[in-house]
Amino acid sequence: MGRRGRVGFIATFLGPAVAFYAIFVLWPLGQAFVTSLYRWRGVSGKRTYVGIDNFGHLAEDAVFWQALKNNLWLLVVGGLVILVLAVALAVAMDGAGRTARALRGIYLFPQVISLVVVAILWQFLYNPSFGLIKAGFAGVGAKSLSEQVWLGDPQTALPAVGVAFAWYVLGFYIMLFATGLKQIPQEVNEACALDGAHGMTKFRYVTWPMLWPVKRIAVIYMVINVMNVFALVFLMTKGQPDRKTEVMLTYLYEQAFTNGQFGYATALAVVNFVVAMALSLLLMWLFRRSPEAARA
């Protein structure tokens, strides 16, 4: 097959996928950037061009900065907790014991439940009257532990939502790291056994470095999941109390469908996309090469 034939063969298979991506991803994305430059109520064809005024208003919007701060809190604090737990549980499952088999049977359970059900479930768990979770954080105040209103207290609302989010997504990251552990060559494990490397020594010097490609994928997925979190927060708190659980997409929803400011909401969507893309590219650069490979 000549060069022209190979190009035609590749184009035949890639063409439909590229066209699909361009129509359903790139075109709407471009339209979003255009819409963010207009004042538009979303119910008529009349739009007023305002340039970058929407972005200027965002820079002065305290609620926007609170929402962005909450997203970043979920990413840094919640993401770190999720990844640490995922690695620990993936290692615990990497065996043939009874505990490992039990964990394999339950770790993906939250993933098969509707997100609406997850939100309602955690609302019941946090209910101050009959919920199962009645312990409070230290320093919350003079309230007794049984009276702690988790989702109604500005100090505990965001961490409470973060726990629900972690419970929902944890299984995916456990599966990711468990798959990475399975990719470690058996010869490496046998060499560790012969050298007497077990437990934390093996994990620190062998397992953890060899999970580098999985770590890169996990942190990028974490950025995408956190920056796109919406339904769970909206169903549990709608961004309240006092905007302490507001995230970018719940504020976007409010601006678009409550206030009728579709242009402003689209500007929010553009900023959310840019932040997620910038963080993803930064992490891809930071995780571009394993430190062990660089020293080799």
C-alpha cells in the first residue's frame, strides 16, 4: 500500500470520529465562547454585544470567587484524601485473602447507584433528627454532638458534601490503582520477595514509583471530576448555607435558569473550562516523567 493509500485508509477510519468530535464538542465550545461576549436572557434571539464585560463582572463577583474557592478546596483537600484512600484500599485488595475479596465486592457499589439516590442518602445520614451521623467536628461550638446540623452549618457544610463526593467517586480511583498494581510485572514482586522487601519498604521503593503513569491519569481525572461537580451539590445544598457550598456549576445554573443571565452564565462556563484545562495541562507537565526514569 502506497503513501496515498495509507492516508486514505487512515482518513476513512478517523474521518467519522473527527467529524463527530468537531460537531458535538468543538462547535458547541466555540459557540460558548461567542455567547459569553453577549448579554442574553436565553429566551429570545435578541442579544446585546458587551465584549468582555461579563468577564469583568465576574472579576468583581464575590460569589464567583467563593464558588471557585470551594472547587479548589474540594480539589486539593478532597482530592488528596480520595487518592490516599484509593491507593491504600487498592493495595489492601491486591491479594487473595478474605478482606481483599470482601473489598472487591463492595468498592464499586456507589458507582452503580443513581447520583440522585446518593444525594438523598447522604441527606438522610446528615439529618440532625434521625440521621446516623451525629458526631461533630472539634471546635464547632457549644452544640451537642446530637444537635449538629451538618449541612446547615457554614463551618461543616462543605466538608460534609466533600465526604459524600468522596464516597461516590472513590470506587473509580480504587479500580484505577488496582489496575495499575496488576500491571507491575510478577518478576518484580518475586525479586522483592527474594530480597526481603515487604510492607512499606516494598510500597515506598517499588510499588509507588511504578504507579507513576496511573498517578498522572488519576490526578487529571480528579481535576475534571471536581471542576464538573454539580448534581450532588445542587441536590444536597443548592450552594447553601451562606454560599459556603457554592461551586462553579451551581452558580452557573442559578445565573442561567433563575436569573435569566445566559451570557453571564456562559462566561462562567468559559472560566470553568479554562481553569480545568489549565490545571490539567499543569498536572500533565508535572507528571510528564517519573523521577525514577529521570535519574536512570
